[in-house]
Amino acid sequence: MASPHPSQNHLLAALPAADFDTLRADLELVPMRLGDMLYEPGRRLRHAYFPTSAVVSLHYVTASGASAETTGVGHEGMVGISLFMGGDTTPSSAVVQSGGHGYRLERGALNQAFDRGGSLQRALLRYTQALITQITQTAACYRHHSVEQQLSRWLLATADRLPAGELVMTQELVASLLGVRRESITQAAGKLQDEGYIRYRRGHITVLDAAGLQTRACECYSVVKTEMHRLRPEALGAVGAAG
């Protein structure tokens, strides 16, 4: 596995070299371990996180203890849009669902860079628009699509953020993220495995046939992927942060 580098995050990689250089000294490489709580509801946010190999789940927990994921964030984006949108807190939690690494940026440094305008501001605003689409589509998915469709959509989106396409994830955790009963996930996952689209063993889920799995997913996966591609930071014409 390649050593962590800011260029592994698409937003940071899209910055022109001069703009990236203004952030370089403030970016802190941090391990992002499975289960790490990055944000708690109502707590003041202190850092933004730019995952490189980790995946973070943003989810809401009700007063009864039930929860559901609103969106996931991997190397395509950042966690902490509230910091530059004018909010100090968020009602949602941010928890690492797949361990890896990322870079964090202190709120003051982020806001200074954002307020200067330029490529970072444009990249973050475009990403925010794509993230809003993802959250909106997820809400519609929970309301109108079957558990098998939801699971297929979620597996595809998560596998896109992981190079090997393998998720270290129990069915119980997946059920919690999707806000459904574990038995429903067991049934849906068993069917997808029987059809050869995934393999599940001992808490590891591997996507074997992404194209086939997409035929079992609802349109939400392609809608979000298309919008993320349309608003991808590379569209800014940046030279990248490598080096």
C-alpha cells in the first residue's frame, strides 16, 4: 500500500501547487481507526478531515437510539463542511467506518484559506453541492427502495472509496447504517452472494461483480456518481498537489 500523501485526497490533489503550498504546513497526517468518533452531535467542530484511505460515515441517531447513515465520505471529499458554511456544530455524528489515514486541518486555517477565495473555495463549494445531492438521494432511497436495492447502492458507493473493493464490516453494522433490521440485511446479502455479486465471510464483504451489482441497485447510485463526477474538483483545471 502506498504511503499516505495529500494527493490521495481528490480535493487536495485538485489544488494548484501554489494554493496547496499555503496549506501544506497546516495539514496533519492522522490515523483514522475503525470506530473513531470524529464529531459528536452538538459538540464544537475543531478540525476538517480529508480522508485518503479511510471512509467516514455521517449518521443521525434518534432519541430512541436508532440510527441511519446520511452519507459517506472517502478520498473524494472532506468531513466538516459546517466549518466553512458558518456553523460551529452539527446534529450528526461522524464515525470512521473503514480504517485508514487522512489529513486534518484546524478550523482557523481552513477558514482563512476559504475566505481567500480561489481554487480551494470553488472546490469545497462544488463538493458541498455534490454532497447535498447525495444526502437528498439517500433520503429518497430509504423511503422508496427495497432493502436489497439500498444494500446494493451502499456497497457500490463504499467499494468505490476502497481500492480493493473489500469492506471490513459486519452485517449488524451495515443494518445499523441503513436503519433496517439485521435479518433484512442477512437475507439481501445472502441473495446477492448466491447470484455471485458479492462474497461475505467473517465480517468481510467483497464486491466481486460491480456491474452485476449495479443491476440490483436503484437509480440512486448512478445519480450520485454522475453528480459527483460532474462536480469533481479536476474540473477546476488544477495541476494537483503531488510533490
